[in-house]
Amino acid sequence: MEDTMFNDLLASVGEAKEILQHKKQPSRSFMIDEPDAKSIRARLKMTQDEFAGLLNISVNTLRNWEQSRRKPEGPARVLLGIAATHPEVFAH
Amino acid sequence: MEDTMFNDLLASVGEAKEILQHKKQPSRSFMIDEPDAKSIRARLKMTQDEFAGLLNISVNTLRNWEQSRRKPEGPARVLLGIAATHPEVFAH
DNA sequence: ACAAAAACTACGCCATTGACTTACTTATTT
DNA sequence: AAATAAGTAAGTCAATGGCGTAGTTTTTGT
């Protein structure tokens, strides 16, 4: 595979860079402040086991999140946001 | 916004579900076993500060990863994989 | 070319999380 | 109705994430 497809993606990455450099306002945030893992999972109609596998965490950790015993860390919050808004990227 | 777009996405989520249930083999993995944060960041041509912001981690954590002092956890590995293969989802 | 600023390396320390375990309850399926 | 799957709840501990400090390298501006 050539790099052309990857280079195409760099256009939107450039946008991401601008957003992060605060030169541009994001149309809508891709990060959720306090993501509700339970409701996101419910929308995707997955079991705890399935959703945990998707996020590459143990079921127990997902349960800790859903029961508000622990709260997901930074990267996990971003990942939950992606699961909520762009679940298709997990498929391939 | 209606739910139609979201429902469209559910098709691919269904595929993700099948993959996770081991009923289907993924064409190619979306998760990297040992993601090299440094090289992924290099391809995206971002500074450590920018990339850390994208992943919602502190710069120090990214540095720990790049210098092999710590290794990213489950969800962070998935997120790095997405950054490598689908960086456009971070833009909006 | 040179100084200033930005980017990066390196590491010590501590609070919080993630993973594992056990026990129990609720829902689903056959 | 019994068996199986799914989910609630909570205790323990190692590893990570975040923060601080100090020094080095690279980039930028004049």
C-alpha cells in the first residue's frame, strides 16, 4: 500500500492540530467530559463483555466505570467519545 | 440531528460485535499490540504537547511512553491505533 | 551568528486507576 | 423451572498517570 491514502488523512489531522493549537474552534467537541459508559454501551447494544473487549479493558474495569466506583482516565474518555460518535472505526 | 446517521453506523458496529464474539475474523486488527507513540506522532508531525492533548494525557505521560519508562494501558493502546489508522476522527 | 524560546530527555515521588478475586442478585434462554 | 449469562458490589495490590525538577538539544527570531 502506498502512502497516498495516509496523506489524504493528514488534511484532517492538520485541522486537529489547528484546533489543539487553539487557532480554530472545534465545531463540536470530540471529547466527553464525563462519559457515561453505560449509556454509550446501551446505544451500541453490546454486553459488558463485548464493550470491554472493544475498549481493551477488563470487564471489571468497565463495571467500575458504570457503577461510578472509578472514573475512566484521559485516553479512556477520548476512546469513549469516539465509541459514541465514530463507532465505525472499531470495525476495521 | 436525526438518528439515521447513527443507525447507519450500527451496521459496522454489528461487524465489530461479530469480530469480538469471534464469529468473524477481523480483516486487519485495529489494535496495536505495542504501539510506538513516538513514530505515530512523527507521522502526524505533531509536537509532544499537541499529541498529548489529542490523547488527553499529560505531556509527561507521553514522554514516559516514548522513552519506554511506562507502557500505555489497554484503552490508550486502542486510541494510539486509531490515531495511526483513523486520525480524521480526532478532527471533529 | 547568537541569544531566546521551544522541544525533548531523564528520573524521583505519590495518588489513582486497572486488574483480579469473591460473593450475591437479576435477567435471559432452553 | 433449572441452567446459563449478565450485572451489582466491594476488598486488595501492582502499575500507571500526573507532577516536579534538572539538564540537553533543537528551532526560531533578530
